[in-house]
Amino acid sequence: MKKELFSNVLSLVWNLLLVYVCYTLSRLVFLCVNWDTFSEHLTFGYAMSLFGAGIIFDTTAILYSNALFILLFLFPLHWKETPVFYKIVRWVFTSVNTFFLITNLIDCVYFRFTGRRTTMTVLQEFRNEGDGKLTSIFLDEFATYWYLVLLAAVLFYVIYKLYRSPKVPVKQKMPYYVVQLVTLLIAIPFTVFGMRGGMTTATRPITLSNANQYVERPLDAGLVLNTPFSLFRTLGKATFVIPDYLPEAEAVAAYSPVHFPADSTAFRPMNVVVIIWEGFSKQHVGSLNPQLENGAYKGYTPFIDSLLAKSLTFQYSYSNGRKSIDGMPSVLSSIPSFVEPFFLTPSALNDVSSIAGELTKNKGYSSAFFHGAMNGSMGFQAFARSVGFQKYFGRTEYNEDPNYNGDADFDGTWAIWDEEFLQFYCDRMSEMKEPFVTSVFTATSHGPFDLPERYKGKFPTGDDPLFETVAYSDYAIQRFFEKAEKQPWFENTLFVITADHTSGNCYPEYVTDLGYYNVPVIFYAPGLPELKGLDKEKIVDQIDIMPTVLGILGYDRPYVGFGQDAFHTPASEKFAVNYLPSSGIYQFLKGDYLIQFDGEKVIHAYRFRTDVLMKDDVKDSMPQEVRKEMETQLKSIIQQYNAADEQVRRSIGRDAGGRRYHRLQRGRDRACDERLGGPGGTGCRQSG
């Protein structure tokens, strides 16, 4: 009797476990087919960890593809409990899961050409290919990899044959309904959590980039991910249409992301500390807003105001995006966010550089990333690992430190309070071998904008609850610097303070298309007094932070970054770029003008330095040669961004991305030769 009552539940569990086994088998086949790609560095222990991590992504894919199947099994309706119904369900289950397993098997082959699991962008890639050509390609591949075709047939047979149907018919209706209903109510939240990849509020639905959390190199993410997951996570997402605005040589001549050192560069091994402040807007800083409230505006950051007296900052400085997942790649890797956040694109699995990656790999730095949320939250741990940070310190590591109060310092929603976590941050840096490069992402100024009980009512509140938490974070950063000043590494450290994005903007000039991107970018180095003052001319973007840091250090190797060295690039050449996701508009600032570009043409232009409210469209009245030059450079940036990604993807399939720099370097060299009338020359020093 009991067995009959729980027959649906037990059969469901059995069938889902069967799919898990098939996914694991397909991952093993994937490894075997691509053995030459992974075998050189793959140990048994590392392989097991990758397969273990893969279960997380398998769970998401399996639950997405079998959501209807789960509902059909558990929906409490005794009329459906018939052999005919479950015969239909059997065929649906077998067909759906075989289809997605086949996508895994296809990627066993396709991965060799792309270096990553297939996403929905594949439809974009092959949209212009004729049906006959694609058919010919597939037939050729089927013939070559006949054993995978055979395996697909075997998997279909195994799933169909081992499928288990419930015991029918239902004899006791009331117990049946109780069991089915209770099981369904339990299954729903666990299914949702499984689809998301986690159960906490701090866990966003996991994306492709989360695989980086478990791998030693980006290419290995292919073993953690599965193709159905990659398809589901990119379904309905906007994809880049790789533009063909300019001939390659002309595009590279207008702009290149490859930075080259000057011949006379001498490297200076300073420590680097990057503080990414959650929701920090230029509007919050009193000294940067003398125009507000008739000069009476004090802001919410008295410590930052005092620090600016001995720091370099900029009147015109901007974020690249509007979300935390936009800010991380921009600040640390000089990667803009176009169309969709870099985190959420397949490009997040590329071999991406960063400040930490360059200094760790080529200059022997030790490196670490700090974020007081649950480890893995927001995809930060995955991204930090993928771009070269050697260690990650999160809530787990904080809780393990006996010098702190563990979860007693947890804000209840997101992370450890900023004050305590920044003290922890300072302590851990003092244990690191110099020179080091670190970054910390604060959290308290994120919603729901709560404060430790002891500080409630201690800070100015303003009209937005965010402002009080910004004031608290300012105090937390002050306490951090008070402790840091006493450390032996302090004098030889370059500090960078910026935001991930703006929040709480309310004054008119901060709620425009440009104002929403207005964030401070602050460089402070106790040992470099020349880094001082408010630059009122240069335009600075978050993507400039990496080139500027490496420029200040005198980094003597080429690297890829989409920003400019703000310290060494003339004001006339400085630009900023950001993207308005709500309207699909690119904004490009250079000189005195801002242009808005819809992907095909300039639709608006403003004199942003004087027209802060962006009321006077000067698209037709501005010097047309200036407009054309700006449009050409913006097109080149967009094109180079996409082209670089395409080059990386192609290269990775052959040599794990090792040729990225060489390809871009050749394009850069050709462009330089054309400009200078011959090979070589100092004009090829840096991009932009």
C-alpha cells in the first residue's frame, strides 16, 4: 500500500537520477574526445573536482528541461494515473532528454573549434549559411564521429528502457492526494532553487561565468558546464551582431585595445589596492559638488573629501554600466559592458586579463580578491579567479578568523558589515607577500540599506535610505585607512577608489543619460605626491583604471584593455564610453561633446561640459568633422570589442587562446606602419 502511494515520487526520483547518470557519462565522453586539450594538466583529483562542480550546472539544466515532466508526475489528479498517460509521458521524457544529451555530444566536436560550450549565439553565427552547406557539414561530421551518433542512439534506448512508470491505478484517493500535494509543494521551491543554482538571496541565477569559480584556467570551464545549461542561460538574451563598420586596418588605426609599453619604461613594483564601493556616486561627495544647494551641499563622505586633498581625481569620470556585474570587469579588466553584462556572455569564459592577472603572471605579485558576501555570491568569486586573482576571501574565510565575530557581523541579507570586513581586509593584506595586488568589493550600501544597530542615527540620512549607508561606508573606509597607515606596506601602495555603479541619484544633473554614470575615480599613493589634484579636463572611464594603474607602475609588457592610461594620455585624446541597456544606445564622450549612437547612426549630440541637463541637441550644429571622427572611433571600439572576442574564440580552439596578443599585435603594427610611413616608431606606444 505504501509503495503504491509513493510510487509517483519514487519513479520521478529514479528517472531524474537516470538523467544525471547520462549527463555524467556525456561529460566523460566530452573529456575523452577532447583529451588532448585537457590531459596535459589534468590530474585525477582535479578532474573529480570538475565533475563534482558540473553537478551544479547539470541540476539547473535537468530541472529546466524536465520541469513539465516533474509537474506531470506530481500534479494531484487521480484521473491521469493510467498506463496510456504514462506511456505518453515516457516518450516525452525520453525525447526531451535525448535531445539535450545530443547537444552535449555535438559539443564534443564543436568545442574543438570554439573553445567553449555552445550557446544560443550559434544561431547568429550560422544565420547566413545556406541549408545545403550546413547539411553537408553535418553529414561529414556524422561520418567522422559515427561513434557519437551510435552513443546518442544508445542513450535514447537506455533512457527509454530504464524509465520507470508509477504503479497505476490509484486505489486510495485521499492518501494519494495528500502525498501528491505535499510532495508537489516541497518540490516546487527545490526545483526553483535548483534552476537558480542556489538557495540564498545573495545567489543570482548562476551563469556561464560561475564555472570559472571551479577551474584553474578558463578553458577547463568546458568540463564543468554542459551544453543544455549554456543554451538555457543564453536563451532570449541579446547577442552581439558583429558589426562590419570599417575595414580591419582602418578600425585598428582608429582604435586598438592593445597597449604597448614605451621603450624607456622602468617598472616600479608598488602594491595595488582597488576598493570598489557599492552604489557610490559622484553626487555623494560634497567637495565634488560645489554647485549644489548654492554651495551649501556637504554630501555624505567627509573622509573621502579629506582624502581628495592628497589624491588625483577627475571632474569628468564615469562608470561603464549600471550594475555590479558591469563594474567588476570594467574596473579590474578594462572590459566595457555592451548589449549585456560581460558576466553573462560566453566571452566570460575567455582567457581574460586583469590588473591582478598581468601583475601576478608577469611580475610575481601575490593577489587576492575580497567580498564579504557568501562565497560564490554574485559570480564575483568565479570572475576573480578567471582573471588571475590567486586567492578569494569571502564570508567563509571571515567566519574562520578567530579575531572576528563571524556571522555576528553578518548584515542578515548580503554580507559582513563594511567596517568589520575592511578591517579583516587590511589584516589579510598585512600577511601577504609584497608586492601584492588586491581588490575589495563593499556591500553595506546595497539595499535594503541597513546599518549595525550601534550606528543607527549616527550618520546623515538625507532623502534616500542609501545616503545613510554611504556615510557609514565612508566611515568604514576611514577606519580602514587608519589601520592601513600603520602597516609597513602603506607607503609603497597605490590605492584606487571607485564605484561599481551609481545609486541614489536625485539632483537634476545626475538623473540624465550621462548623470546616471557619474562616479568618482580616485588614485591615491602616499609615495607619489604627483598624484594629486582635481583634473578638470580629462575624461575618465572605469575601463581606464587598469591601463592607468599599469601605466603608473611602468608596466613593461603589452596587454589588452579597452580603456586608456589617464595619467599619460593627453586630454584631447581621452574618451569615455558607456551603454544604455534600456534603449540600446551607446554614449561616447570626447573633447567637449557627447554623441549617442544607436548602432547604425548618431541620433543625438550634446556639449556635456556646459549642457549638464542635456537639453540642447547639437547633432547638426556641431563641427561635422568632429562628429564623424567620434563616430568612427566609437564604431571601431564596438567592432574591435567584438572582433577581439571572435579572435579569442577561434584561437582558443587551437591553442587555448595563446595567439590573442599576436593577432591583435599584427593588426596594430599594420595600422602604425600606415600612419607613420614605415615599420616601427614610437607612435605605436599605446592604444587610443
